[in-house]
Amino acid sequence: MLDNCEHLRESVAELAHTVLTEASGVTLLATSRERLGLRAETPLPLDGMVTEADGAALFATTSPHGAARLYIG
Amino acid sequence: MDPALVFGMLLRRHRKAHDLSQEALAQRAFCALDTIKKLESGRRRPSRQLAAQLAEVLGLSGAERDAFLTAARAGISADTAAPDEQAPLTAVVPTTIQRPLPQQVTPFIGRTNELAHLLHLIAQPDTRLITLVAPGGMGKTRLALSAAERIRDAELFPNGVAFAALAPVIEPTGIDPALADGLGLPLIPPVRAAHAANYSTICGRKNCCWCWIIASICASRWLNWLIPS
């Protein structure tokens, strides 16, 4: 896992390319504000929305009153 | 004649007999094309490990193999052999990742669908690089770490899971040390290119483990980084 690549994108892309070429059994998971730009890359964009179930779980964990239902309009 | 050149000619003859290009031989022996070129032209001597690997790839056995290995090392005394050729490989580098993943201090909440999707993607054999893309503060690291923990627990990758923290790295030259740190390796590269084949042998899976990366990256990158020419 390569965490927070955005400020070193070109160099990390070069490293990733080397690894992907040299080591067929290795899978890389990167996090970055922008994709690395390699052809073999699967970008997975994250947005700010959470699902209703996620929200409820978050509320249930953080609320002192226990479980509650969170509605997202 | 120079023993290095004698071996070079021998290697070339065996390679031609197998109708292999230099590229094909390099690929099969898990070494660089440049290494083969230098060996054949007598500009480089092989380590014992590389010589044995080449003999195997070339299908040599019996007296032919003995002659090949003798020629490979002719004129090299134990004193003049490079230190990396003397160190036992298994003693210096473990074959599974030793450094644990960073601890998450609070439970992972939310991103249920994304986590499931991410785990599904990682499990696909043809997926090699996934990048979680989002602005800062959206939970990329948490999601990736949660996936990494599950993959580790499921033992999806036999050599383990490693985390390289690049956020504190300022210059590109800091990437390799961060990678070494994440893999739990010493900063001084413990291996050389000639050992790459041995690492894949130790792991039992040729050309597909992280040791291979270390061996090849050490050779091409770390050495350059540590010993500026």
C-alpha cells in the first residue's frame, strides 16, 4: 500500500511501473488526490457522501444516546 | 585467455544452442539483459547463484554443468569475491513482511460499499494497481488501511501486506527509504541483482513475490541512491 502519493506522483508512477513489470504477484493499492496516470491503474474515486446505513452506524457510535436513524434527503 | 571471456563465450555458445536471445535468457534467469551482455563479453563475472541459475535455464547437467560452473568462477578466489556473494541469503532478508500495518485508533465506520468494492477489485488477479482518488480528508487512507487489514487477515497474499507512508516524504529520493521502512527492511540494501533469482527460489514462487521487487529495486535504485556515482 502506497499512502498519499499526490506530491510525488511521477516518481511513484515510475516505481509502480517497475514493480508491476518486475513482480507479477504484487498488487499495489495507492491513495492520492490525483490518479498516478498509469495504463494498468484502476482509479477508484471516493466522494463525500455516505450511505444511509453508514450514517446510521456513525451516529450510533458517536451519539451518547445510542442508535438513531439518520436520514439523508 | 581471460577467464571471464572464456566463460562469456561458453555462455554464448550454450545460449545459441538453445536458440535463445539474450533477452530471453535474461528473462528466464531472472537477471537484467545488461548482465547477460556483460557476462558474454567478459566484462562481468557471475555469482555462484547466478551461474547455477544460468546452468539450470540452459538445461546443463553432469560434466557439462560442472564445466560451466567451474568456468564461471575460474580465477576468482574466495578473497576477491564480492561480499554479497558470500552472505547466506535467507539470513539477511525474511520472505514475509515483518512490519505490522499501522494501528487505527478508532473503529472504521462507513464506506461499506466502497470497502466491499475495493476488496472485490483487489481479489481480481488481473488488478495490479488501484488508486483511491479523492481530495484530502475524505478517508482514503482509512479505507485503504481497512482493506489492507482484511486482506492480511484473509492471507490473500502469501508474503504479506506492507504500508509505505509517503505523506512525510518530501523529495523523490525519500520514496525508497519509505518503502524499505514499510517492508521492515534495513535501509542498507541487503541484496544485489545477482540474488534476485535466489529470492524467488526461496519463496517458492518464481518472479512473483515482494523479495523479487526488493532484489531488483535494490539493484537498480537503492544502490544508486546509497552510492551516488
